[in-house]
Amino acid sequence: MNLDWNAVILGLLATCLFAECIVLFVRVNSLKSKMESNAESIRNAERLEYEKKSNKLEMMLKERELEIKAEYEEMLLLAKNAKHEQDERLAEIKIELENAKFSKERADGEYRTYKKLGSELQLIKENYLDKLARFAKVKESDIDEIRREAKVEIQKKCAEELAPYKRELLEKSKRDVDETARRVLMDAMQRLSPQMPQSATATIVKIPDEAMKGRLIGKEGRNIRSFEFETSTTVVIDDSPDTVMVSSFNPTRRAIAKLALETLVADGRISPSTIEQAVASAREKVGQNLRDLGEQTISSLGLVCSSDDIKTAIGRLSLHLSLNQDTLAHSIEVAKLASYIASELGCDADIARRAGLFHDIGKGISNSDSSHARAGAELLRKEGESMVVVNAVESHHGEVPAESIYSTVVQIADTISATRVGARMEAVDGYISRVKTLEKIAMDFAGVSNAYVLQAGRELRVIVSPEAIDDVQAGDLIEKIRETIEKKTSNSIPVRITLIRQRRWTDVARA
């Protein structure tokens, strides 16, 4: 029996295909049910999330509604209170207006009564004068002359009687003002600890051993000559152990020479070429150090400044001396004093401190043809500094008028710092000139018989002739002398003026 293998194979393939279709159908139904189950769970989860968010939003809306309602009620209450206060104030203003109208009417009535009484008084006065003139048999043309003479005599007597009272009031007011000013100045000075000036002409440099002195001198002195030429200073090498001294009246040259010498000693190679290099390097380093010093100084006082020119100029003040007083230390002292005084007066201490620090900045500017006050003000103006500070700097020596109280505060602080004991050294010629000037100013006034200066130019004694000057004129004379001294002398040292008017009687009794 022959089998049809093709039919068998086809039948097997059809059976497998049918089985695959059944399997696929089962899988499809399974996936469909699974997807429907997942979709249902997702819908349930999203429904729950929506309900939660919806509930949350409803709660937030209710809370916000309550807050807005509370704010509205509060604002409504405030508006009602404000309206009530406004109504009360309006009622008070109406009452005050009615009272003012009543007072005006009353004042107008009193003024009319006063005018009427004045007219009547003038008429009575004229009638009385006419009667007096008739009784005294005085001509009518002489009445005005008598009236003028009486007026002059009354004024003279009143001036004599009021002079002691006026002098007492002025002295009392002056004492009160002096006492307040003295308290403010003493408080400011006690809060500052000044330092005495140091040596101003020489700098000591340490060396490791005595052999270094010979290397500094060099063969036939060429090293020391080269160093002195490059630095324009004098190097003193004596028997002092392990030290040499750099001498110069120029602080900048001394600073450069000291730094260059320390560099050469540390390096050990000393020759004219290394000396030239060390001096050039020292110049650059000193310039940078001065800028850093200016920045540190400004920061230490709690101030802010972004200008490199101002910082460098402030640093250069450390190399400038005014009668042996370090100008940078003087500027810091003036800044602190000005700050303390401004605080006592209820002014801005920062502005006063800034103006006090910058008041002598012009001394740190090289190649300036104008005074240090004007040069400093010009630099500050160019760098955008406030006009209050610029005017305080420019006016601290009276070259321009002061425009604010800070200018006066800086002038006072500058005077305190410059005139405190030991701050500066005054040359003999300047002292003699000061004494002669003060004596001449006093002697130029009429009625002064003698004048002499005491206490190193800080007190002026003026003796007047009692026949030429009376008590009233003596008070006016001392004021004129004070004003003349303030105008003609530029020295900031205060002068105490004592005027003496003395009369003596001498007689001889014979037994």
C-alpha cells in the first residue's frame, strides 16, 4: 500500500498550524485580559490621585478664602479707625479755626485801641513839651536840639550802666562755650594715645659680622662711593658693632637705601653693578610698599577707597615729615580726632574720619606747583570724592571758605595734633619771628603802653594806659587784638591774651 507522503506532510503542517493558532488565540486573550486589568488599576489610581489633589486644592482655597476675609476685615477696621481719627482731627481743626478767627477779631480790636491810645499819647506828649518849652522860655527851634542832646546823654549813661552787665553776660556765655568745647576736645584727646616723634635723619641697618663692613667699603672705597651715588645718601661705618648707619634728610632716599643695603647684605655679592640693581629693585619695591601701606591705612580706619593714586599718595605721607612729625601718623591722628569730635557733635563720624585722613594728602603728591591743600583737593576731586570731603581738605588752612561743619572739625583736629606737646619741633628763627609779630600787633593799637610774650609764644600780655583806655574800651580792644592776630598770623598755636589796665596813686605822709 503506497502512502501519499505529501498529503501526510501537509496534514501534519496543517495540524501544527492549527495548534499554533489556538496557542496564539489563548495568548491574545490572556494579554487582553491582563491589559484590561492594568488599565483598570491605572484608572483607579489616577482617580484616587485626582480626588486627593482636588481635596487638597479645596482645603487650600478655603484657607486662602479665610485669610483674605480676615485681611479684608482688618483693613476695613483700619479704614474705619482712620476715618474716625480724621473726623476727630477735622473737628479739632474747625474748633481751632473758630478760635483763631475769634483771636484775630480780638487782636484787631486791641490793635485799634492801641493805635488810638498811641495817637492820644503823642498828642499829650506834644502838648506837654509845648508847656515845658513855654515855662522854660525855650524857643521852638531849640526843642529838637535839646531832645538830641538828652538822647545822647541817656545813651551814654545807659552804655556805662549796662557795660558791666553786658561784660558779665558775655563772659558767662564765653565760659559756658569754652567749657563745652574743652569737654569735647578733652574727650576726643583722651580717647587717642599719641606717640612722640622719632629720629628723622638716620636709619640703622644690621649686618651679620664685622667682615661685612669691609665688603661694603670695597676696594679703595668704590662700593660705598657707588652706593652713596646711587642712593644720594651718606653711609656711616664706625666702630658700632654689627651695624651701619644710613643718613639723609630725605625719608624716601633713606627708605630706598635701607632696603637696598639689606638686600645686598643678605645676598653677599657687593659690587657697583649689584649695587645699581639692588637700588633699582628697592625703588620699585618701596613704591609698591607705599601703595600697600596706603591701602592698609585706609582699611584700618574702616574706610573704602578704590583709587590707586589716592592709596599711593597716602603711603607716601609716611616718608614726609612736618617739623619732625610723621605726616602719615599725623593724618591718622587727625582722622581719629575728627571722628571723635564729630561723634560728640552728632555729625557723621565716617565723613569726618575720611576728611581727616585725606587733609594732608597733597604732601604725598610730587611735582605739584600749588599748595598741598589745593593739590590734595584736586586729586580727590579728580577721583570722584564727595564735595564735602574735598572742601574740608581744601579749606583746612583757610585758603578757601569752609562750606560745612566738617571743615571746621578737621581744622580743630589738625590744630590739636600739630600743637600737642612733643608733636613737632619749631625752628628758633620761626619762634623769634612769632614773638616779634605778636608784640608788634599789640603795640600798633592806640593806648597800648607795653606788650610782651610769655610761655614760648602761647601767651600775650598787653598793658594799656588807664588814662587813654577805660573799662568798656578795654573789652573792645582785646577783641580787636584777637581778631588781628587771627588774620595776620598763620600759626595754629593758640595764644592767650591778657589785657592789664591798672591805676596807682602814691603819696607821702609827713609827721
